[in-house]
Amino acid sequence: MENFQARPLIAGDLERVIEIDCEYTGRRRDGFYRKRLEAALAEPRNFVYLGCESNAVLQGFLLARLQEGEYGTEEPSASLDAIGVDPGAATRGMGRSLLAALDAILQHKGICAIHTQADWRNLSMLRFFAGTGFSLAPRHILERAADYLDDLQFVDDLIEEAGRLGDANDYSDAESDHRGALARDIIPCRSMRDSDLAAIVKIDRKISGRKHQAYFEQKLAEALDESGLRVSLVAEQDDHVVGFVMARVDFGEFDRIEPAAVLDSIAVDPGYTHHLVGTALLSQLLANLSALQIEVIRSETDAAHFDVLKFLQRNGFAISQRLAFVREVN
């Protein structure tokens, strides 16, 4: 195995990174990598982007994001978003060199864990993870088709909830017996804005008992600025925000929108639980994604968070073909 010297990626590496990625995916993802590089240049403390050269040509790259409060812990961690090596250099140890360089940086920053995920059918990536110390993480990756909620078995529950909210709509018309439509009619949802940060942090503090200001500042920037489209939402009742859903849709090849969205977080003010807020947010999000011709939405949750897991499964999410991995920094 050769000993490659890793270096920070620069703006001039963008085209070569896209070319290497295209070797594996079969398509160009210009918008995705341009957005990621712009974010790293704007907030370098939140990212580690590395490259390796051979004969003065970039042959491999690694993209990692640094976050605090992710994955259900209070400790800072790294998320390995992408790693790629030119097929001609794939057996020379460049991937391991990139990972070793990431380890050195994370050790200096006091970060102890790296998280990532991969499709279980991606055998080359699974072999790489297995050979570099990754293990399965105690997390579930779930997904569902990005279409409308239509679970009619919950109609009676919705009518009961509507009565509690003092809703004046007439539900005798069978056409209104649509779970998503009811929820969206009862709870108004709108696009998330920068000014919603304080309300988001307040809701999370009621749930977690901690103030994750920096974490949500970073997640809000990711949802509103780095995503290909702004699809995150807040729900309002009594003239204030009572719930939120953070989601993102990235650009794919030739700046077309990717067919998959990612649901990062969904939360409801504890004072408004059982009032359809979570259902309304998810329903509106799915309606918006469907209109954008997004095909799939994915989410990731800690295996111990049974309430979140139950909510997602109740709303049509099922275990994905993707696996979550974790690795201690060496």
C-alpha cells in the first residue's frame, strides 16, 4: 500500500471531484458538489474536505461534515458524506490514506466518532468500511415513496382530534376523509425561514432539556442554503410556531433535482402533541415533494427512539436498503 499525502480540497478541484464521482454513479452531480464546496468555503470550521494526488492529478477525495448534537448524542461527531477514488488507484490504499488524514484532524479537534451509511448492495464500499474499522451503528434508516398520506384507518382519530381543536369543518363528505388533507387543513404549515431559529431551538429545548443553538444554526443553514430546494416547514397555531420539519433535496446531474429527499428532523411542541401537528407537517412536506416529482424520502433515527420510529412507520416509512455505520477515530 502506498503512502499518499492528503491535502485540503480547493475550488479548482471541483471538476475532478465530479469526474471521480461520476465513475461510480454513472452520472454527473455538479450541483451537489458545488453546493457542498461553497458551504465548506463559507464555514470551514464545520467541514473537512480532503484530496489525494498521484502524478500531480487529483485521484481521490473525502467530504466530511462536523456536527454537535447529531445522532442522539451531545458529543461532536463527523459525518462522512462522500469518499471516492479513481478506479485506477482504487487498490493502492488511497482511501485508507484519506481516512487516516481525517482521523488526524478529528483527533486534533477532539472528535471521537465518524458516522456514515451505504447501500447494502454496494459491495466495494461495504468491504472498504469493514476493512477500515467501521461497524453497524444502532440506527435505522427508513424510507417511503414521496406521495400523499392516505391512511384512511385514522379518519376517526382525526375527527376526534379536530373536535378538540375546535375545528368547524364538515367531515360528512367522504371526499374529505383523507388523512393528509385533513391534517393540512387543520394545521397551517409554511416554509421555514431564518427567523424561525429561536422557535425551533425553544421547541427542541422543551423536548431535550438542552439548548442546541449551534446545532440548529448549522442545520438551518443546511436546510435553507445548501439544499437544492427549500422544502423545510414550520407549523403554526395560536400565532406561534408549534412544530417543524427539516428536510433537504440536493441537485443531481446537470443541476437536475435528485429523486430522493432526506428528512433530517421533525419535532412538535409538547403542548401540542396529539393535535395532528406532526402529521400535518409530514403531509404537507410529502405533498410538496410529490409536486416536485421527488420519488423517495429517507430518514434516519436512533434505534432507541421508539416514538420517532413508530411515528415514521405509522406514516408509511419502512426499513431502507441502506445501512448505518459508525467508527471510532483511531
